[in-house]
Amino acid sequence: MEIFTLPLTLILILCIITFTQSAPMFLGKYAKKPNKLSYKYETKHFTQRLDHFSFHDSGSFSQRFLINTNNWVGAKRKGPIFMYCGNEGDIEWFASNSGFLWDIAPRFGAMLLFPEHRYYGESMPYGSKEEAYKDKNTLSYLTAEQAIADYSVLLRELKRNFSAEGCPVVLFGGSYGGMLAAWMRLKYPHLTVGALASSAPILQFEDIVPPETFYNIVSNNFRRESTSCFNTIKESLDMLQSMGENADGLKQLAKTFHLCGELKTAQDLSDWLSSAYSYLAMVNYPYPSDFLMSLPGHPIREVCRRMDSAADGTSVLDRIFNGVSVYYNYSGGVDCFELDDDPHGMSGWQWQACTEMVMPMSSDPDQSMFPTFNFNHTYEQDRCMSLYGVKPRGSWITTEFGGHDFKTTWKNSGSNIIFANGLLDPWSGGSVLQNVSESLVALVTEEGAHHLDLRASTPNDPDWLVQQRTSEIRLIKGWIDDYNQETSSAFVM
Amino acid sequence: MEIFTLPLTLILILCIITFTQSAPMFLGKYAKKPNKLSYKYETKHFTQRLDHFSFHDSGSFSQRFLINTNNWVGAKRKGPIFMYCGNEGDIEWFASNSGFLWDIAPRFGAMLLFPEHRYYGESMPYGSKEEAYKDKNTLSYLTAEQAIADYSVLLRELKRNFSAEGCPVVLFGGSYGGMLAAWMRLKYPHLTVGALASSAPILQFEDIVPPETFYNIVSNNFRRESTSCFNTIKESLDMLQSMGENADGLKQLAKTFHLCGELKTAQDLSDWLSSAYSYLAMVNYPYPSDFLMSLPGHPIREVCRRMDSAADGTSVLDRIFNGVSVYYNYSGGVDCFELDDDPHGMSGWQWQACTEMVMPMSSDPDQSMFPTFNFNHTYEQDRCMSLYGVKPRGSWITTEFGGHDFKTTWKNSGSNIIFANGLLDPWSGGSVLQNVSESLVALVTEEGAHHLDLRASTPNDPDWLVQQRTSEIRLIKGWIDDYNQETSSAFVM
């Protein structure tokens, strides 16, 4: 189960944005803590203002953070502080799944710090999740800017407590956490020396990248394995639509796909399948990974093999069922499938997507295997108004953090960020894939998927992954060395 | 009256921070509009969110901005946009007193834009100043971050309306407006190509510069003209304290200083005199300037001449009265003086100083001519709690905008800012006086005072001022040329 927690942080976005009719399907299951915590840390709490940017009487909340100082060489030797920017979920979950930080802390003599994102895990304003998620007024302080300000305030306070004002801070983050790491480095460069932003789609806003990018990459993951596989999926999704038009068709579909209950609309099934395809693309890792359900290495290859190798005469939908079972039932223990597996209903990310995190996504059937879907601002607005009474601010993120013409605008005003991406990851399309300057560096791996680099090293790591991590370590070391040189430190690593 | 409006923007800070017992003395008078508006512009309004950083139901307000497109060469030719970051006052006042922008707009083919700072002038939330300033909850959105976000949102909307997304934006600002310009360039580099931050004490926070800096510079302005002048002032301020201890002494002081009414405490008189000294240092300009009351060129030289040249046997306090009359009554029309000339009472800056803009200032009598004064956080906290029910956040500005170790931290993560300062200006002590990098440049003039460079050129400008402005124009042109080159523009200025 542990292997696949991090990559999930963004599938939630996907589910919400693409399949607007359905509730997010994964967070409920995956948000639970891993059964076994692999690493040792202290759990602490810090009182944060709920609103950093006004003096409105909004009170405070208790932010949880995890800390490990076992390897830290101390303030006098300017021991670095490695801070992981918590994502939209329980921070223990991210700490346990960011093995890269734990792996490299000893050689850097670094302290590890994992602050939890407000409104997630145990860092709930108003005392409980129920109260915090009550309505738009209680949710109103769930924004990326406030979360980054939390991290900044915590960092300064922590450095003060450890007399560690002179210690360099390196930020880490994957997926949404990677976006926060990159943005924090851009907005608070005075508090950090650099950031490793892995699989961080900070360009997936407004019209910076084409809205079809995500689904085109998902589709290419299948096409590159087999054209017939790609075509089968495409054909099946069209079939679902026509079959969904009558009750018999729905019954037939429920039976073919071994659903536990009734199928209400074909769209529910379509969402369930499409989520699996997108998800598989994100974790199209080169070696077996073990998450909620186990997956083989190159899982899409296996999906397509099962679809393509079915006996002649096997129907399109049966082939699909064979294939998608790789994702939903690889270990074979499931008798029937529940389409809606989110026990908690509305999630924090759903709020974020309805307010700031407006990531337009469409599907163009000329290029992708998915049916036509056009992102529609009016539809989104209506949806968010009816859900929360808020209007999404589609231009805010690019106003606050930039993104348009980033090669020109960040070139001279940003430094020391690694944008790490694997091209199999559908989120790579909204990420920075080219060097912006000597120190705003894109590390792109052709065979990589969703921020595999942040996970603990394993004996199965392919050479390119080992090499990617080596480059990351070299760059991070360079930032720290530069900092130490500039501040005339005598400490040599 | 026009000449001296801009330099006043910071004396307010001074009054509040130093003489905490007294209300700000100057804003009331100077905040009124100039009698004659020298420049032509259109006045427009733009609806802004009251809170950019949360989704709290705080509503919106109408922001006023002034715009002049007469010289603009248009979007197709990438005509630059020069934006002045409005300070803590009526924007017409700043537009009229920032002649430098009007002088250089034609040669750059630039549009001029003057957005007003929220909670000042006509840009009042809640419909009126009375409502906006009612209590801490209505005032709570009066922060620098919100103001900078206003400017950013306005800029994007304006560019969209003019199809001017490709046009480079240069920021300008003096005093607090200069701080906003520098901070906006650091935090929103994606929206601008550079900033001229004149007399912007962005380091006057926490313990970045010694708290005695301001008063030491004021004092040096007097000492460099004459040691006896410096000593007379020092002696007089000590005398006031002992004379203030009995009613006869207060009566005597009221008579000596030609006050219109009773003198309640010697501190009131001390504040009135000390404000004049600080104010004189700020506008210790090399040529006559005409503001509320006219001042000669090198006004401190004239103050000291009058103190020193009084007949033998003239008392210390009479000498002081002679001298300070240069500031309060140079044109000779005043019969008696009112110590409290602020008709409006609480000002917006007073709120800002009680919340974010905590600029510690002290006076060390070993180095300055002022009596001992030690900035005291507990005292400030009590004062602000009793005034507004808020606690100042003394570490917030440096968390949000940096400042500590700025040479290291901004070196690689900021670009294209001119920090212009005159060393006679007491605010220069809290400003950036050394180059940080090739493009974070300090322009320091030994004989300059408070942001004279932003004013319209006059035939009286000394060579160093002409040269300073020439350097500024050259740097600004460089930013625009670089931008045009990087965006492959064909437009050559």
C-alpha cells in the first residue's frame, strides 16, 4: 500500500476536473495512514494564524509537523534543513512515502521537516474536519498562499528555536507538494536555497498549455504499447455511451464489469474506467509497485497484453474488463467492484479546485482515446456555485505565481529549482520540461512517471532513475555549497 | 505646496513610531489635494476583491486609478507601461508629484498608470472612510500584501483590455510606495521588468539595521552644518524635560515658542520640534522648495545659521525658536503655532504601523542630538492593543518579503531593481545602499535627500541629480531593451 500513496496526490485533481459529475474516487481510501510507518520522527504542533494576509479576527489553528534531527550536524556546522511541503493529505503518509529525503539526509547531515498542509490530516482549523469543512466561510482559508505562508512562518520559528538562522533550507515536494515547493522557492527565496519540485504541473493553468495535454499523454501511454489496445479502449468508451441509453444496456454493463450493485448511468462506469487509465499512466513505473492493489512493472504493457491476447471473438467490453482488472484486481481477490469508493464525500481538493486550482482539461478524440470533453468555465462556475457558493478564480494562480512566458519572466528572477518529470506521467504536460536558466533546471526522464524520484531507492531502480537522483543530489549539494561559500561558512560537507 | 507632498509620506511613520504619545502631526494637512493639478489624466475605477488571499465573504471595493495614454505607442509596438505604486494617501497627490514619470513617458512611448492604495484617497472599502476605519475588522484588509495584489490584478486586467499582454511594465515608487515597488518586483517578477524604488527603507524592520540609524542621520544633518547648532538643539531638548515639570515652566515655553494655546506637556513641544528636525533632514534639498510653507535650499544650513548667528546672550530656547521658524514659518505669515495640526485623528498608516509596518527606532544620545529613546516591543504592543485591539506582527514583513542577509538571499533571486537613496535622508539608513548584484543596483547620492529623483526636473537641479536621473533612465531602458530582445520584439525604441 505504501508504494503508491504519493502518486495519488494528483489523481484527485484529475477525477474532479475531468469527471465533474462524479465525486473524487480515490482520496477516501488512500488518505488513511499506512499500516506501518517506516521512519522514525517526532510529531509536534505549532500554532498558526488562520489568515496570514489580513488582521481579520479569524483565529488560529494547530499545525502538525514531523521532525527528525538524528542526522542533523547542528546549527554551528550549518546543517541543512530539508523541508517537504505537505500536500493535500495526511503528512505521515507523505513522510513515509518520500524515502528520497530519508535516504539522503545522512550524507547531507540534514534535519528533516514535514509540515502538514492546513485543512488536511490533523491540521484542522476550527477543531475538527467537520467544522473546518462546514461551509465556504470555514473553508475560505484553505488556499495555497496561506499554506506556503504557514511553511514560511514555521520555518522561521523553528530556525529561531534551534538558533539555526544560518542553516540552508532545501524544499522538496511531489505533485501538488511540488507545486508548493516551486512556488515557495519563487515567492520566498530569502528563506530557502533551492527546491526540488517533482511532477509539479505549475503550468496546467489558464491557457499556458493546451487543455488536451493530459489526456493525450494518457492515451499515448497506451498507443505506444499497442495500437489495437488504444483502439479497443476508444471504441469501448463510445459503446458505453450508446449502451447507457436504456435500462437493458445498463444491466448488461453491470454484469460484464462485475459490479456489486446497479449501474445508474454509463457515465459512472466511463469515469471508473477512465480514472484507471489515467492512474495507470501516472504510475506506469518500470518495476512492480505495491499499493492498494499490487501492480506489475510497466502496468500498461500488461493491461494491453491482456486486452490484445484475449481469444478471437472476445467482445470489446470483455477485453476491456480483462485489461482494467490489472489495475482494479491484479492480485485477484476482488469478487465485485464498487464504483464509488470515496466514503468521505467532499474533499479539500474539491474546494481548492473550485477556488484557485482551476486546471482546464479537455479531450480531443482526434488525438486521444477518450470521448470529446471540452473544459467549460461556465459549467465549472455553476458547479462550484452549487457545491460551495464560490466562483472559481481562473486567472488568480497565474497572477499570483506566474506561468505565462515563464522562460522570459523567471529567467532572471528565480533560481535553484529542479523541475523533475517523467514523460509517461500525464502531469508532465503541464510541468516545466526545459531549462529556464542555469539554475532553473528541468530533469526529464523519458521512461519516468509520477515523481518516482522522491521514493526510497530500491534494488529494482533502473539506471536512468539512479542517474536522475544522482543529478538531483549533485544540484542540491551545489546550492548548499554556494550558500556556504557566500555566507563564508567553514563547514565543508 | 506641491513640492513637498511626496517626502511627507514617511514622516508619518516617524511621528508614530518615535513620539508614540502624540497623534500623527502632518497627514491631516498634507493629505489634501494640491490646488492645481499639473498633469492630465483620466480617472477610472476597478472592482477589487477586498481579500485576495482567502475566500472569506469580505466583498469588494472600488479602486481608483489614474491613467494617461497620450504618449503610449500602443500594444503592437510593445509600448511600456509605467506604473506608480500608490502610497498611503490620495493618488492624485502622488501623480502630481511624480514629475519624473511624466517627464520620461514621451521618450519611452509609455503609458502612465497610478493605482491608488486601498483605504486611502477615494479607494475606500465599505463605501466611506468612516466605515472603512470603524474598527479592526473593517481595517483588517489594509495590508501591503493586499495592496500589491490589487496592483497585480489591476495590471493583468488592464493589459487584457488593451491587448497589451506583451508590453513591459516598469514599477515606480517613492518612500512607502518605493517599498511596494521593490516588494512587488521581488514577489511578482512575472508581471514586471523592473522597479525604481526611491528612498524605500525596506530594511528598517526587525534588527536588520540598528534602530538608532534614523535619528543618527537626522542629527548628522545638523552636525555637519555646525557643531554649535547640534549642541544647542541637544541642550534644548534636555531643558524642555526639566522645564516641563512645573506649570510655570510650561507657561514660559508656550510664550517662548509663540504657541496659540496652552502647552499641556513638554513632550508635545518636544515632538513638535523633533518632527521639524527629522522633516528638515528628509527635505534637506539643495534648492528652494515650495510646500505648505516655503523652504530655502539647504534648509538645515539656514536653520543653523539662524541659531548660531543670534546675538550674544540669546538664550538657548530663543535660538531654537529662531531656527525652527525656518521650517514652521519661513515666509513669515504665522502669528502663533498650533502643535496638533492633524484634524483627522487616526490615519491608515497608524493602523499599518500597529500591524505589519513595525519599524523599530531608538535614539542614543551618545550619537544623536535627541534624548534617550528605546524602542520597546511591549510598549508598542500595549499601545496597539489599546488603539485597535491588535498585536503588531514584528517578524512578519521580514518573513514575507525578506531583508535579513539580503545580499546573499536576493542576489540570485531578484533582478532589475534600482534602490535610489540620498544620504541626507534619514530613511536611507534603512534602505539598500550597496549593489546586491549586477541588476539589483544601489544609486546613492551623497547630497540627496528623500526621493528628489522622482520629482519633475527643474532648472535648479544640481549636476548629481541630473546624473542620477540619467542613470535611472539608462537602466530602465536596459530592462525594456532586454525584455524586447528576449521576447524577440521588432520594436526598437
